[in-house]
Amino acid sequence: MKNSFLFLAAILLAGCSALQPNVRSYTPPQRSPAPVSLSESLSPSEQVIDVPQQPSARKGGELSDTVERMARKTACLPAQPGATLIAKTGAVETYQVSCQDGQQQLYKCEQRQCRMMN
């Protein structure tokens, strides 16, 4: 009885292993080598120099200087010179001034009369 139980258990275990799907080992993809710094990639005769970037072109309007003066009167020190024209329709111009403290001010000028919107 004990032998028949062992025989039956061996058959069941063999059958279970035969039903398992093929298992393949995982091979991770090859990684590229570590990045090389710019200075390491240069030949000894080459060197890195800093080239100053040109300031971004400011879109000014007819009343940019007027709006900038108004902003200074409200304690806004413009981060960049002049006010930026952001919209123009007919006789109405809308300007934005970026202050050094991170605030933004909007101005609307109608028929050469400007007022702060915010």
C-alpha cells in the first residue's frame, strides 16, 4: 500500500511538471556605456568657452516706455527693459510688465491713455 502511494505520488508529480510551460531565463538588455562629459570628449587642443546668449527680442509697442514708467511708479522694477506688447487690436494695446519680485502687471492703452488692469 505504501509503495502504491509512492508510485501514485511520483506519477502525479511527473505529470504536473510536464504541464508547466517552457520557462526561459531573462537576459536584461545591454546598457550603453556611461555618458561622457563634454570636457572628456574633447581633444587636448580643444577647449570649452562660454558664449553669451543674445537677449530675447522684446516685442515693444508705441507706448512701451510709457507703460514701463507707470510700472515703476507702482514699485514694480521691470525684470527686463520695457513693457512687452502682448495684444493689439485697432486703437487698443495690451502690455505686460514682468517685475523683479516675480509679479506680472497688465496695462491696457486705449487712444494713448494707459491704465493698469490688475
